[in-house]
Amino acid sequence: MAEYEEVRPGAGEADPSPLQTLHATRADLRRRLTERPADAALQVELGIVEKLLGEIDLAFELLGGALARLPPDDRATRQRGLFVLGLTYGDVRRPREAVACFEAAARVDPAAGVGQAAQYYAETYRRIFGVEGAVEGAVELPPGPEAGPSSSLRT
């Protein structure tokens, strides 16, 4: 997981709100990306923050671009990125694409916490939105590593 500069209030200041913290995290990630523009893991983290802040188009751009450039061995970031990309497709009412992302995230490491959550979301979206059959090709996803255990992904 990316490291962030900790946002702490000064003496006599109130703790920042969650929204203030997200804005501060966004600013920190953007600054760090100007220093390391090829860092796909940072780009995934910024995509997640942008999604949380409601910048859906930017989240799609950041997550998609980063997933295409992530090194194959960065399984935890790939899984998180795919999961949040699925959530983002859900935000814009594209359940077929969301299911494709959730299922891809689950395949990265089915035993990891994110993998289990992704499988649950895929099953739930299929049931609630009536998504049937194969969803491969619903979203152009970059090839990822084959599924397998990874102790670094355990939560």
C-alpha cells in the first residue's frame, strides 16, 4: 500500500474531517506523481481517492492506465485497483463491466480479503442486476498474473 504524509492538526486545531483528509491525500499523491509519473501503484492510489471524491471520469482514467502498467508481481495493488474499478463501474450503472472487474480482482488471489469481497460483489451484482453468462470482454482489462496464493495479500 502506498505511504502517505500524515495529516496532523497543529496545536489548538481540530482534527481534519474525512473529506479534508481525502483532499490532503489527493494533493500529496498528485505531488508525488509529478516526481514519479511512471509509478503505477501511486496512480492506482490516486484513482481510488479520486473515485471517493466523486471524480469518476478521472478515476476511470487513472485506474485503467495504472492497471495496464502495473508490474505483474504487484498483485495487491492490481487486486485493489480492479476492485475499485468495479465499484466505479457500479457507480455509473454499468453492472456487466463491474462484474468483469470484480471477477478479475477475485482471480488475482481468491483467498485474500479483497479477493473474497470481490467474489461476493460479483455474485451480488449478478443477482441484483441480472448479469448472466460470461462477462469476459465487457471491459478491456490488462492481463494480470495467474491466480495463486500470495501471503503479502492476506488481511
